[in-house]
Amino acid sequence: MGARQHAILRDPDLLLDLLAYQLSHSLQWRKPFGLAAEAVPNWPTTEAEGYDLDERLAGKEPREMYGKDLAKSFRTFRQKGQDHTRGELIRCLAALFRGGDEQLSALIDKAIAPQIREVWTPTAANFFSRVGGPYLNELWRDLLDLPEDHPTATTFAKLKKAEKAAKLETLFSDDATRKAHGVTEAQAARIDAWRPEGME
């Protein structure tokens, strides 16, 4: 084993390809590296509506390899080229990323600037129908910079809660609705960045 490890240091590309292969395929006990990957949950446990994770991360399980010829499979994997193998390595490592301790997580977050609204958009089902009517009235006015007595605000306030939730959903997801309400660039930026208080 020492001789193998000593020799494989001379081929870093092979090492990286093997790592990408191991992480993207379910090799069970026949894995080339003494590493065990644990699942890092990245999907909401309650409501997934409005959640739009990068397709490289969404629901991609390692390929099942039980009873298959691993040498033949690995050769085929490498023949797809370096862009493919590096893409698989990056995808798998991103799916395993959990951050580390508080200081390390803060350092990494500073470098990558994660934004919840890149992957989550509030909808009637996942948020607006779960809060009270007065909250929805205030949110509508705040996002559109409306005084309480403005006709757009008073008309909205008279709607049933389900209708309010639906209108807010379209405000967050439909350009035609924003145009109809004369949403300014500053308001659009606020809508696109808005998230419920306390959502980290």
C-alpha cells in the first residue's frame, strides 16, 4: 500500500479523476480512497415549492455500481474528458460542503456570498398563506411604497387572504405584474432581496 501511495503521487490527474469517480458512483466497500461521504441535506424538510436549487445538486444520488466492472466503468468515466471529471468532482464536493465551525463558515461565506433568494422565492403555498392578513397588507404597502390610504393598498386590504397571498406571489415572480404596478428599480431590488425576518 505504501508503494502504491508513493507511486500515485506522480499522477495527480489520476487521483482527482478517481476521487470524482468515487464520489459520483456508489462503490460501497470497493472504493479507491479511505473516505466515507455522508449526506449533507440541502432540501427543505417541509415545503419545497419556490425552492430552485442548481440542477447539479438537486436529487443526484451516486450511481449504483453493485456487481459492475469498476475498471471498465472508470475507463469510460475518464474517456469523457477532464471537463466532465472535474465537473463531477466539483458537483460532488459542493453537495458534501457543510461549512465547518463558525469562524471557518464565516470566512467561506464571505468568499462565496450565499444568498437565500437565489434558491428560494416566497410563494402562496410556502409562505404567504401561512401568515396573517394584516402582515400581508403591511408587506404589500412596504414593497410598493404605498401609504395606507392609497387605492392600491385599500383594494388589496379588502381581498380575501388567499387572494392576497396569490397577488403577492405574482409580485415576486411575474414581470407583467410588476410592470402593471409601476415597480421601480429600487422596489424590484427590494422585492428580489426580501425574505421573512429571521430567515438565515
